[in-house]
Amino acid sequence: MNAIADHLWQSTACVGVAALLALGLRHTSAAVRCAIWCAAAAKFLLPWAALIALGRLLPRVGPAPWLPDVPSAEPQLAWAIDIVGHPFSSATVAAAPAASALPMWAVAAGAVWALGAALAVVAVVRRVVVVRRALAGGAVTAEGREWEALRAAQAERASRTPVTLVLSDAPLEPGIVGVWRPVLLWPRALSARLTDAQIDAIVAHELAHVGRRDNLVGWLQAAVQVLFWWHPAVWYVSRRLTAEREQACDEEVVRTQDPVAYAQGILRTCEHQIEARLAFVAGVTGADLRRRIDGIMRAGHVTPLRLWQRVAIAAVAGAALVGPVAAGAAGQAPVSTAATETAPDLEFEVAAVKVNKSGEQRRMIGFQPGGRLNMSNVPLRSMIANAYRLQAFQVVGGPSWIESENFDIVAKAPDGSGTPPQLQGMVRRLLADRFKLRVHTETREMPIYALVLARADGRLGPSLKPTSVDCEAVFAGARGRGGLPPPPRPGEPIQCGMRIGPGTLNGGGLPLAEFSRTLSVVTGRVVTDKTGLTGPHDFELSWTPEAGAGGLFGGPGGGGPPGAPAPDPNGPSIFTAVQEQLGLKLDAQRGPVEVLVVDSAEMPQPD
């Protein structure tokens, strides 16, 4: 329902913009205003979501030099358009379980809409039947005053579209029927009331409809009216579109025909038959008759488009059409499958990849001293998430085996060392070479948690404290001695790093952004740090995992490795623990989440 509300909001807003634009262009050609109202009607059939999806396909179709080769840190364009264009589904809301059935008001609203749409379809069908009967009872002719006028008008316009003339006894106005093979339906008795000049002018009007493909626009009107019959803006757009369409044809006619004879011909046509307005049949007597006659007699008062008016039209068209496409493209900038934080030629010196068929639940990913990588019993999805510093739920798409098949990887950096970003870059190169991995990023609006301060005075909980430890210096000194800092003994605080177990998360010397990234694993959602706290912190957190929740180490309820103590069954939830122990709060929101889409992957060749 939120998506439907978003679409209606977008379409109604476009109607308002079209009205303002048409008002500013009221002294210019009616053809320009007709195009504006046609675009406003088409917006009801074209959700911005479709244009955003089109933008997301652009990198796959071909190279786009205006897109960056690495994912942007803050996709502001996509997020801004999402907030403005999707105010209902983008609203900040807490996560709620999906309803098991539609509410009664939604069912009733759907039934009312279906009934109204059915009646609108019946009305359209009845009009089609009237026109088809008139055509069936008429006679195709290639002679007479009407035929001569038709041939002369086609020659003057240099029209290449053949138009068939059908004389009918039905009490209808002259009109063009059909889009690709148009037919001029002419009431047989009308010609006796018109002079040759009046016939020439009316035929020229109908050929103007043919050249503008106005019957195609009429079918667009009919489709929008059927689907959105209850929306007042739709009927307003339809009236304005009909009026501007007729005036645009009038402006074409008076350039070559006598305005007086043309106006008299329209009046005599109205006197002759009962007017039958068919949105998809381009006639001659539509719209406000008094205003039309006044416009015909005041021919020559149309001013050409000025520069600022052209710029305004281009700006509105760009915002309505190019904007969502650009947002979709900006939301999924292509990602290099090699290293993005190191030189392109940096890769592991040796690497062995094997399929793990042990069936064990325990998994391990570790970077060891000497620039070594050791992965054991790890699915490809987890490898990708680790290589791109994402969570597993941020990796979407790909073949089914990227989650069901597990692998062992042992690799060594060329110089026996490497910083963590360099090692992760080498892992990305390894995945691209051995698994033929191709990925791209997208920004999707998803439920998230914002990590914020729980207290208005900014006081922190007893288990969260700022620290002055310089972990970069600690690690640099350890690497100079040929290794890493020794792990803390049981019960000792962690100086630089993090230890996570079943229902426990302890760390030291880390920024809260890193802590938030780890909380994403526990909560199953992206957690963004919005505390405003800077610098490294020490923290200790303990909670009781929810029953049945997938644990970090595999196994139900967050069970840990062999010998790990079981979590306290009477302990707090992760949300309560974060608030009571750290003085922070996990606030449920919706926001832009960068996901990595797997375009393709292949099973590696065995070593």
C-alpha cells in the first residue's frame, strides 16, 4: 500500500508542476502545453520505481563513463530522490511483523476500485462499438468534394500516411479513427451544409490530428481514466489535454486556411449532429467551443518559446525522467572485482581452494602473521561479505550454491606481509580469478538500526569507556617484531581488538563505527553509528540470544564453539543490554543500505 501511495503522490505532484508550467507557457503554442499535459497523464502509468530500475540496468548494458568505478560512500542523489519521491515507504518506522491477511478496509477499497474500473471499461467499449458500427455501415469512397479536399490537404502537408475516407449516415461529427492506418469518418449529409472552404478547413484539422498521433494520446487518456477513475487530478488532466490538443490543431489549420471559414465550419458541424465525445477518436468540435472560436479568430497571437522557457521545460523533464534513472544508476555504481584499496597487480603469491564436504557447522576466517589467509568451511557469500567489509545479508543474488557449498582457502601474500585493507583487496582479486566473481553495488531502502545515545545528558553506561590507547602504534610495533599482539588471557581486558562469543561482545581500542559493524552481525540489520562519539572506546556487552536465532558460530540460539560457556538464559535482550550496559540505544529506522549484488559466479576448478 505504501508503494501505491508513493506512486499517487509522485503523479499528483507532477500534475501540479505541469499546471504551473502550462500557466507560464499560456501565450506560447498549444502544442507545447499539450505535450506537458500528455507527460502528466503518462506519469500515472509510469512509476518512478520503473525508471530507477532502468537506471540500475545501465552499467550492465554498457560502460557509463560518468559513473565512478568504486562505490560511493554516501549515495546522496539516490537517497534524496527516494525521500522526496517515496514519502510513505521511506518514513522512519519500526519494524513490524507482516500481516497475515489484508485489512478489511483494503479489501473494500479494492472492490470499489475494481467496480469503478469495470464500469469505465464498459463505457469505453460502448464508444468503440458506436464507432465500429458507423464504419461498418459506411462506404469507402475516392471521389467527391471531401475526397478532393483530403487529397489537397495531404499534398500540402506532404503527408506519407495514407488516410481512407469513409462516408457514413451515422449522426457523428467528422473524425479520425485508428492510429497506424487512420480512417476519416465523414457524415454524408454534412457536406451539403458546408462550403468548399469550410470542408477544406475541417479536413485540414483532421489531418493535423493524424500528424500528431492524437488518437494514440486518446487511448493513453482512456487507460489512465480506467485505472484512476476516482482521482480528480486525472479528470483535470484529461480536460486540459483535450482542450490543448484541439487548440494545437486549430493553430495548424489557421496557418493555411481562412479563419472565418474554419470557425463557421465548426459551428455548422455542431448544428448538424449530436456531439459524441470519444477520447480516442480525434474530432473537430471538442473542448470549450466559445474559447476555440475566439482563439481561431485571434490567430497570430502565439509567441515563440523564449530561452528561459526552454530551460524550464528541459529542467522539469530532466528532473522527472533523467533524475530517477540517474538515481538508480548512482545507487549501484559498479565495483571492481579486484582490489579497490591497493594496486591492481597486488595478489596472493600462492593460493589453494578446495571444496569442504565435512558437514561441520564451525567456520573460520583468519588473517595470520606473515600475510597468510586461512578460511575453513566458509560459503562464498561469507567470503564476499568479509572481502568487502559487509554483512552476509548485504550480499544478494548469485547462484544458490554460494550459500550451500563450503570451501577451504589457504593463501600467502607475496612479501609475507600486508595491511588488512591490502589483504582484503587480494581476497577480492582471488574471488574474481578463481570464482569468476562479478558484482555491483546497489543502494536499497531497508530496515536499519541507528546506534544513538540513550540519555539526553550524554552519560554513557558502566561498560563503555573512552580510551587513549593508540592501536595503530600497537600493531605497527608488533609487525616490526614479526607478529601480532599476543591475545589477552582469559579474564583480561582486550587492549586492541574484539572478542565475540555466544551472548558476549568485548573489545578495546576500537571506534564505535567498528562496534556498530559487529552489532550488525548480531541483530541481522545494518547498524549505523549516530552517537557522535569519536575516538577509540573499550566496551563489554553480554546478553541472551533469542531462542532459535541463527548464532554467529552456527547452531541454534547463538551457540558457540566447543567448550564455550552457554549464555545466561535469564539475561537481557541485545536491545536492553546495549541501553543498560553501554548507555546507547538501537533505534529502529529505515534508511539507505548498500548491498552487493552478485551478477555471476562459477565453481572454482579444484587444486
